[in-house]
Amino acid sequence: MHFKPVEKWLLQLEFSYDTSPVDSDDRTPDMPMDRQIRYAAGAQYQWSEKLSVGGQFVYADYGDAKIKNDLLKGEYDRNELFFFALNANWKF
């Protein structure tokens, strides 16, 4: 059996925008999300015919997330998250 590397790259870019899932009157501090803007970048490398590996980075900005209800009032100075992911795919 002869192993022949494929060596191909797939580059990925993403942008997404979502409106706020709740009004500031109904927002709670356990999920302080306002409008959502996400930027993502990643790469996938086809190592061989059966194996590919990759990684992604996502930056998510969740807006001001102001809370204005009868119990709580306030907002967040920084309301952002960073996601990192690594993956491997093996074809049987």
C-alpha cells in the first residue's frame, strides 16, 4: 500500500449579525446578550485521503446588553467572547 499525501488547504472566513433575542426589560445577567456580531476565521488541511485537521477562531461581540427591569439596572463595558476549536476528521 502506497501512501500519497493530498496536501490541500481550505480557508474559512465568516461574518454574522443577529438582532437582540430579548428586550432590555426582559434581559437577565446570566445571559446578557444584545445584538450579536461574530467574526470567524479558520483553516482545514487535507493531510491525506482519509485525514483532515483544522482549527477555527471566533470573536463574538454581544453589544451593550443593558438591563432595565424592576429588579436590576446596568450594562456591561465589555460583553464579548472568544472561541477556539480544533478538529480532526478521519474517513473510514
